[in-house]
Amino acid sequence: MDEPGSYASELVVDRWFNTPQPLTLAALRGRVVLLHAFQMLCPGCVTTGTPQAEKAHRIFGPSDLQVIGLHTVFEHHAAMTPVALEAFIHEYRLTFPIAVDRPGDPGPIPVTMQAYQMQGTPTAVIIGRDGRIAYQGFGAEDDMALGARIAAALATRPSP
């Protein structure tokens, strides 16, 4: 189980968008990661979470923050295909790297979503420079609150 203070599980994904090569949390150690879990048919994701992730990517992009979108489909599987996701990314002008969570076996809950015990979407996970989960929140969040959490994580240096 991944919870605040524990090491973040590696992402288990089938496909990437907006990046020339797959990203791994191991390779990102030393940087802060904002993991934005979403579904393109989730109203809270479309109106709040995904625009917030794009803002964080643009505002904190020059810093040590890596924003990663995780399209984690746990319902309406037939409608949320990679082809539909590619159109969604284009239409919403998303520029941060986006991974497609591997489907669960058995069951409808994807692998990374299970590992992080996410309640649904949107979910924001902030992973500190040391690879530990600094924060995990479910649902729409205020921009200022999320920005403050990101800034606090960026200000923290890992222990030697």
C-alpha cells in the first residue's frame, strides 16, 4: 500500500504520450513528481484536475518538478481508448507527459491505481525528491493549496 511517507510504487503503464521515452520514478529520483490520475470522462478531471496539472507543468516546469498524467480507466473502458485519449490530449492542449495505466487483472481497477489505493479520479500524488509520497489527495483541490504543497516539496532537500 502506498501512503504518505512510504516509497512510491513504480508506474505500471502500457503507453506514453507527450514524451519521447517512457519515464520512471526511479530515474526521476532527486526531483519532485506531481502524479495526476485522471479519466477523460471524469467531470472533476476535465474542469479542475487536468487544467491544474497543465498549470503546474507550465508554472513549475523550469524547476525540479515533473508533472505526469496517469490515465487510469476504471469505468467506461470501451469509450476511453488510447485513440480517444490522443484526441483528448490534442483538444485540451495538454503538454505534460501522460501514461496509460495498465488494466487490472482480474477486475476493472488498473494496476497503478491499485498500488496507490486511489479512491477514484482526480487524484493528485506528490512524490518527494527522496521517492516517498509527500501527499495524496482525492477530488477537486484549490489551486493555491496544491501550489503550496508543490512549493513545499520543491523546497525540501533529501537527506544525505
